[in-house]
Amino acid sequence: MYIPTALLGLLALSSSTFSAIAEPLPWDGRAEGLTVDSLSTKYVTKVLTQRPGESKGSPADYVTIKDDIRSPAYNGDKGVIDIGVNDKAMWGVEAYSRRSELVQNISTNSTGSTFFRASISKNNTFFYPYNWKVVFPKSQLFEIHVDARSDFPSILFKTNGTKDAQWKVPFKLDTWYNFGIGMKAADGGKGTELEFYTSTGDKDLVLNTTTKFASALPSSIEMHWGLLTQVKQSKTATGPQMTEKQEIFSFSGVSAEGQVQTAAVVKTPGKSASSVAGEAKEFHQTDQKSFTF
């Protein structure tokens, strides 16, 4: 699929940038060894701290980190980051949205692929009938959504702020959905190419779809992981209708690599080869697609 440059003028989610300094590749956002108190060593937490009433928010209000949940480790991570949203989860004065996200600005690979990985799961039934953005850059170049507005929730992948999904499957509770998004300069150096990979459980990632844009590969990209839902400001002045009950999603295996890595089991910084069951591998199967979630 090719998307023209004109669509790239769509507004980003917010006029503010959360992080100015881009982290180099590879970047490790995994939960293993992380605590709520040490979140800021890996992530920018302004969405969690800049709640209404100045900087009085606490990440602990909406984030819980658990060790040794995924076994075997997926993408080098046994830990899980639970992120929640409720009626009080506003960022600054954004009354029309409810959001809790971890953020990081990450450099891209100008000579190869930049590969973003993350796994998402949900244990409890949905409390609120909303569409949730769960993995996305500020630029809206691509977005992973979980749509819970009907009795049959779905998880889907969109690009460039468009309404139509490039990929969509039913969303099942207690299932790990694993994702990989590859970005690279298009052939000839003109434009950007996105590759979208998926799997479930402990399976390796498989290429699903490829999208090309006319815009050049950005030198860095501000990534968000968490929950964001919005309503049109013309519809309500109070935003999404919720209570104190939190809608919670689980995240694991968050990373950014300097090449495509599709293996379920990988080596991570600080781990010896003997500590993992396999090596990270790279493949580009542009004709292979899997829609079997």
C-alpha cells in the first residue's frame, strides 16, 4: 500500500513533545529488572506525572510491574508492565482524553531497519466501550489499536492516521499479541517503508503487510506505549465517561532494534548466549502473510 505525502499533514496527538533527546539503537524498554521507582531510567513519564493540578501525578497510581510472568521469556523479557486508565487519568488540561503512557524518543537507523517490538495482553473483561491506542508514535505514522466499542473487541493496525485498518483480528483475553514494526528508507532513498509483523503466544513474528510512504525516514521517532482514548471536544466537555475502576492492559518485551528481529527468543544486553534458547534472527519474507490470530 502506498500513502501520499498529503496525508502526512495530519495533526499529531498533542502539540507538545515529551522527549527531545533521542536514545540510540538498540534501546531496551523491557520490564525485567525494572521497578515503578526506576521507570524514568528507561522511559519518559510526563504523561503519568503531569496530571491536572500541576506535576502531582505518580506513576504508581497507574503502573504496576511484575517479574517472572512470561515463561519462557519473549523477546528477552519475563516481566510485565501493567498500565491502567480511569476517570482521573488526564494529561494536563486534555479533558477530552484519558491516557496513561510510557514514552521514549528513539533514533532510527538511516542505513537499515529500525525495528520496534512489543507484546500486549489483557486479563480482565473491558469496563469501558472505547477505542484504545496502545502502541503509537506521536507522528501517527503507525498505530496499534484495541477497539472495545462493541461486544466483539478487535485489535488492529493503522498507518498515517487513516480510518481504515491494514490489519484487523478479533481480540481475545488472556492472549499475548506480539508485534514488530520495521521502518527503513524505501528503495532509492525516496520515502519510507513500514513492515508489520505479528504472532501470538510464544511464536516467532511473521510478516503481515508492507506500507510505503512518500515522506523521508525521520531521524528519530517519539514512541508511546500504554492506553489513550479520545472523544471529540464538540461532543462532551468532560471527555470519556469512566469511574475510578481502571482499564488495564499488560505490556512486555518492549524494545527497539537496529535490524529486523523476528525470533521469540533473543539475546539481550547483559545475558550470555547460554542464558537463552536461541539467537535473534533477521528475515524479510515480503510474500508471507499470517492472519490466523
